[in-house]
Amino acid sequence: METLAQSAHVLRARRTAAVARAALSGVALALVLGWPSLASHQLLTAAGFAFIMATSVVQILVPSELWLKVEESVAGSAGILIVGLGDQRVNVLTVLWLCAVASGVLARGGRVHWIGRAVLMSALFLPFALDQRVSPQQVGLVVGTIGLLLTCGRLTRELSHLLEQARHDADHDPLTGALSRSAFHRAGAALAPEDRIALLLVDLDGFGHVNKLNGHAAGDALLVAITGLVREMLGGGATIGRLGGDEFGALVRVHQPQTLAELLVTALDERLGVRASVGVAVAPDHGHSSESLLRAADVALRVAKRTGGRAVSTYAGEAFGDSGASGPRASLERLIAGDGLKIVVQPIVHTGSGRPHAYEALARFHAGSTNSPLHWFALADEFGLRDELELACLREALKLLPECPRGTRLSVNLSGPVLLDPRVPELLAAQPDLSSLIVEITEEAIVEKDVRLDRASAELLAKGASLAVDDMGAGYSGLRQITALNPAYLKLDRAIVSGIEPGSPRAALVEALVGYAERTGSRLVAEGVETRDELEVLAELGVPLIQGFYFGRPAAPWPELPGEADPDAPDPMLAPGIAQLEI
């Protein structure tokens, strides 16, 4: 790949030299034709300069490595006509010829062809052989020419070295030595269509904290160590590039890229203490070009990161670059239109009684080559259609709102950008009653203070809906943002709930949040409850609402629960509902 880039640079340099030779030859021809006394043999001299001009014009019009191998010899041969058959006078024509040939030597980049040098020296010494005498002018011409050639050779070697160094610096990351993003793209573009190459897109999870806690010098040292480990794990045949601050790409020939990526993630964690996520795409199955392969790997990386990090995901959709109805964008657009989109629900129950308090609406997709919701939302992010897909899911979920069992609510999650979309109020206005709806916003969406978000939240509350904050404790924000929103529901992130034990720091955090929720009038919901032990700890801590596989997996509306209480019985947790659309 670097050889191709180098050849392009050299050809451009030689083309510039060819323009100089053509100009010098044009000046010499004009002098010969306009001032005949300058040359003893006007036609031969003119023919010599015409040869030089012709070779220069060919190089300008059709730059070619093959032509450059004979160009210098042709230009040197012209000196026999200009000098060898003239009257051996050191005149302006000789100087012009030397300059023209010297520019050809300079363009060779220090690799002067021996034939061209031999022909040039023959043209210089031919007058001595023919005339059998030595004149001061001839000696000066020979010495000057040899000095010019040596100087040009030294100069061109230095320039070539500097040019090569500049190209290396431009194509490589100065810190890690990996290829730059542009050079990595070129390396991918050089792949043959039939090459079976895996692209591993590696993203470091939470790397920004390293710089904040230990300083940038420590972060830089860690990046260098990571690059070395990636090279070691993937082998010498891999092409490795640093594509961003903490994102790396690797092109590697391997039959099981998923397994290799998993080994890499494990090695980074165990040997360097670095958590990483990897997206994998394989050519030509997932893309036929460098750009399409990178897009496929980026979608897979988004899926890996959405699963919680330190994960590997291989792209599972249609190949990028395919057009028409078989392409990934066409499949996504059909899904947005409602073809293959289904809504299932999962109950949110009271901790003590197990009676349902609400049902969370979950999007499920049956389209294309995969049913994974994570894949389709990541694909929507890639094509800039995330809002459209969320709105399509919201439309389907709202169809269930009038059918919601008595005394319960519907839960749908909306991202910040979609909540601000002007089409959302239109969809909600079509509902006769929003008292069974709570619009749940991810904690990530409220990190940045946004007046528009406050206004949209206030409008929802005015219409009878309630608000909830999802994934609380995932690390996006603090209590300052949450208290400003004043939600009716707080949903604990499953990372806090999973495997919780009595007396543990997480139990202490949950207990504090229970007290906070009681004092502010909010209701705490624990997500991801899967075992009896988790349920007992949460119940002991006073968490009022529970959701998870222990009580029921997502199913078609409306699943019956064992021991379900009378739906007409009063609900002590009754409050305007929760709208959550989660993937």
C-alpha cells in the first residue's frame, strides 16, 4: 500500500521535472531557429533538443514508470547531436542541455540508470576522441557536468529520504506507529474483491478515565502498550490502524475472526487491565470495499457496546454496498414502515404481592437476516434513521395503550432527540387518555441541561402522563440532573441489581435511593431481577417495584402471572403510567 502511495508521489515529482525540461528545450529550440550562428549544425542541434522536448511531453501526458527507465537515455543521447557533432563550443545551448538532463537526473529520485549516465558521459568525451585535442572549455564542461551529476545525486538522495519520512509521518500515528485513518482506508481499498479479510474494530471502554485519573502521559503509554499487544495477538500479517483517540482497526486473514477477537478482548483485560469492545466484519460477505466493510464493523461495534462492553459482535445483516431491495438500508426502511415490527410486553410487579403494576413495551423485529433489536437500532444509527425507527416503535406501542389491563400502565422508553421531535406530540394527542402512560427517558439523555427537554417534559406532565428515568446508576449523570427533572419513577440499572448481596456497597446504595425516592414522591423500580436471592434482598431494602425474568419474560400482550390479584383491587402505587420502549 505504501509502495503505491510512494509511486504516486514520485510520478508527480518527475512530471514537474518533465515540465522544466520541456520549457528548457523550447527555449533552446527558439534560440537555434532564431540565431543560426549559435550552432555549427543547426538541424542536428534542433533535433537534439526536439528529442528532449518529445520525451518530456510524453512524460507529462502519460506518466509511466516504464517510460522513465528509457527517458534519461533518450535525453542523454540528444547530447551527442547537440555537443558531439558541433564545434565543441561551450555555449548557451550546452548549458541548456545540461540543465535539461540534470532535471531528468533529479526526477530519478537518486536512482540514476547506468545507461543514461554512460550515454551522457559518452556525449561529453566524444569531442576529445574526434578532435584529438583538449581545450579548457571542454575540460570545464566535463568537470562541471560530473560535479553537477554528483551534486544532483546527493541532493536527490536527501530529498528522497525527507520525502519518504514525510510520507511515513503522514501515514502513521506518531504515538503508536499504527497506520493513520486515511492510510488504513487506503490499505482496505487495495484489497482484491475476492479477498477474504476480517476487519476488527476495537474500541476501548471508558478509556477517558485513564487520562483524567492518571494524566495524559499514562494514557499515551497505555495506548502504545495496547498497540503492541494487538500486533502480538494478530500476528505480523495484520494491518493495524489507529482510527480515533481510543479506536483501532485491524485487517487480518483469519478463518475464525470472532474467536480471535474474543482472545484479544481477554488479553487486553488480563494483561493490561483494559476493557474493550470489538465489532467484526468479513469481506466480501459484509462489504465489498474498505468503506462498506468499516460501516459493517461499526454497526457490529455499536451492538457490542450496547451489551455492556467487553464484548465481541460480528455483523449479522445484509452486506453494505448492496443496492436495491437486498441492501441493509432497504431492509431498515421496510422495518420503519412497519413490515416486521412487533411489540411484546414484560410486567413490572409489586415486590410483595407480585401483582402487575405496569407493562414495559419492548420492540421485536422480524425482518432481514437477523431479528436482533440491537442490530437494527445500531443500523439505524449508522444511516441516521434512529429517530424514524424509534417513532415507528412508538406508533406500534401506543396501539396497546387503550388495551392495557385495568389498573396497570404501559411503559415505553424514548431517547432525548425523539422526545423533542415535533411528531411525538401529534402521536400522543391522538390518544384519548394519557393517564396510563409514563414516558421513560434514559439517564444518558438528561446529562446536558436542555431547556427544550424541560419544556417537552412539562407538556407531557400537563397531558396526564408521568416521567421515569431509565438506567439510573449507569454512570451518565448525578442526582442534580435527576432532581431537576423530578420524575415519578426511577429505574435502577440492572448492573446494580444483578447479584446484589445483603450488606454489600450496592445494597447500601439501593437503600439510600429507596429513602430518596420516598422523600421525593418517586417510585423505585429494580430492573433485571432474575433470582429469588435478588428478590429477597431488594424486598428487604424496601424496593417497591420489580421487573425481570424471575417474574416473566417478554411475551405477547398480556401475559398472565401466577397468583395474579384481582385487577379491580385498589393499587397503592397507582400513578399516571410509564411509557417505555426499550431494546
